[in-house]
Amino acid sequence: MKTVDPSIFKAYDIRGIYGEQLDEELAYLIGRAHARVLANEYSTQPEDLEIGLGHDMRLSAPAMAERYRDGMLDEGATVLDIGEVATEQLYFTVGSRSLDGGVMCTASHNPKAYTGAKLVKRGAIALSGDSGIADVQRLVVENNFGEPAEPRGELIELAIEEEFARATMKFIDPSRVRPMKVVLDGGNGMAGPMVGPLLDQLPIEQVQTYWEPNGEFPDHEPNPLLPENRRFIVEKVLSEGAELGIAWDGDADRCFFIDDTGQFVDGDFLTALLAESIVEKEPGATILYDVRASRAVRDTVEKRGGTALVNRVGHAFFKTRMRDEHAAFGGEVSGHYYFREFYCADSGTIPALLILELLSVREKRMSELLAPYRENYFISGEINSEVSDQEAKMKEIEERHSDGEISHLDGVSVDYPDWHFNVRPSNTEPLLRLNLESLVSQEDMEAKRDEVLALIRS
């Protein structure tokens, strides 16, 4: 029997090195397991399910997707295969057609050696370690699937690109977007085919780079969160005299921005700008932000008459709470941005469109829009520390800061009037993650950061 490496089952997806940790044989078993987990979730039989399937541009993706598909078909499920797409296009398909779930064959922003799958249920809500992925893992390890269903499930092949383009373009008024020069870095991922047709409808001068999908990733890994992977776009924005740079990760469900001065735009501040845009379109809207975020988000939303709610980090927590609260928008500092009118799914397309519209309507450059945030909110970014006993260390942090306002929504959050921080344990490693902010100065933030880090690392 095949040995299954348990480390491939992550908090929100399945991911591993192709051919070593994850291959076509395992993909088939995961496909069958996914169908059974969904059937159990909805108290039905696999043959009653309709499941979406998409794959990205990775070299292994067509073969892996074919085996995910075979596994689901052999359970009797109907599979709607939408071909080579970005992850949010799979989410869109699941949401717009009220499918029972979906499989996106992707390793997101990982290097080219990796493969993987994002598994979702109804509403494009991710299966997670807490809910669903552990069940998939158990079924795959047991491998007691038996003979394929008779008859096999039905395969339906779909093209959803035009429908997706129409749906996402509704988030803005294209006539409001003014001419501007924008550098685009597709990272040789799925952004070009997904976002390109939309940007072509706008009066912007596009400087397209690494716009064609290429699973070899000839220039840089498709992870713009790493400074070395965005060095190129920073230099290009400056050399072109562009107003903006936009970079996407490999499966294009996250986009990142470089302002006109070549500075990276922090996810906290981007969340605040997007929230501003959404509340303007929907007065009084409810906005979700994660426990790591700058107070800029809450302040911006409340100042404009919206309701800001803090939330746990993670896809499943955001998508579920957005439905519960009927929230219009949710933002995570890691670059995941969720929209109620997009089935509460995260998108790398909609933020790009909204920011282009916001820059046009405000008649300002990105650095000008960001100046009030950068001048008043001083953030540390996420800092990881290896800690053997995470629980004991978080208890110690809490005791040391008992004079602050303490919450346990996600790890430990401590709030003071002019600074605050959150410490969360990693799901998969012996790490504690610190995010800290001062409302006083950069120097004050650095002093407080070093003080908390010294306690974490002592």
C-alpha cells in the first residue's frame, strides 16, 4: 500500500513536491475522498453531487487534474471541468452554479516543484484542517474505496471566462477609470489570462511583464510577498515612471501593489483603502478585518459610517463569518480579499479593479492615498520566532501584559490606547507569529516590538 506523507495535508489545502510527496496515484485517492467527504457533509450520496474542477499552469497540473477528476467520477459524482483557470474562477464556478464543492489543482505561490489542491464545499468555503481535510486524509490513508461506481459520474466541460469577466467588471464603473500607466507582473501565473481581458477594457497604459502562463517560472517564483520576488516590479515601476505596480501570485487569487514611489503597499493599508471604496458604494456596510491588522482599518471604516468587525485569520473563518454578518468585504493582511457579491470568495481581480477606480475618482497617486496611513500607523509586519512550548509562552505574554485589554479570538491579542499586538501560533510549525503596531512613531513601534520579541524568545 502506498505510504502517504501526512505533511501534505495543510491547514487550508493539500500541497507537496510533485512525484515525491504528491503524485497522480494520490490525486485519484484524494478525488474519491473529496467526493465522500462532501456527500457525508450534505447527508447525500456521491452520485448526487456536482463538483467543479480547475487547474493552473503548473507543468504537472493537467495530469494531476485528470486524476482528481477520475477519482470523483469513479465515486459517481458529476464533474464540471473548467480547464486551465485561476483559483478564483473555480470559486466563481462553484458559487455561481451552486455546486456542492470544487477542486482547484494548484500549489498557489510555491516554487515550480510543487503541486497541490484547494478543496472547497458549497459556497466556495475551503475545507480546512478543522473541517474536512483531516477526513480526506483519513480516507486516503485507509484507501478502502472499493470498486468504482456503476454508472460512473458525468463529465461536463465548461468555458467560464466570459461569464467571470462580466461578473467581476460589475464591481466598478469602467467609465470612471482615468488613463494611467500601470506595470503588471503576472509572475508567469494565471493572472494574464484572467485579468488581462478586463484591463484591456480600461484606458490604462499596460506594461505587461511575465504575463504568459509558464510553469517553469523562468524569472521568479510566483510569490510577491517575498521581497526578492518583487524587486523586478519595484524597479520597473520606477524606470517606467508608472503610477502603480500590480503583482499576482501563481494562482492569481491574491494581488499586491507597488505605489508610484516604488514602495510595497502593506496588506493592512490596502484593506483600509478597499474598505473605503466598498463603504462608499454601500453606506453602512459591515467590513471584516483580521486580528493582525492595523487599527487603520477599523478607524477608516468607522469614520465613514461602516461597521468594522475583527476576525480570526483564515479562509474558512472569513467566508463563514461574512455570511453570518452579511459583511460586504473582508481583508486579511496576507493579501486575501473577500467580497460578498463574489460569493464571499477571495479575489485577485476585484481589488485591482477597485484600486484603479479609487485612484481615478480621488484624482490622487497611490502614495498620496497612503500618506495618512503611513504617517499615523506604524506596523511591524509579521515576525516569526521558534518556540518549543507555544501555549506556555502565550500565557507568559498574557501575564506580563495583564494591564492591557486581552482577547483570545486568535492567539493572544493585547490592546493599549496607543499600541497593540497579536501573537498567534503556527498551525504547522513550532512558531509564534507577532504583529505589532504603535500609533506614536516608528521608533516607539520598534522599541515595543523588540520588547515583546525579547519576551517571546527568552
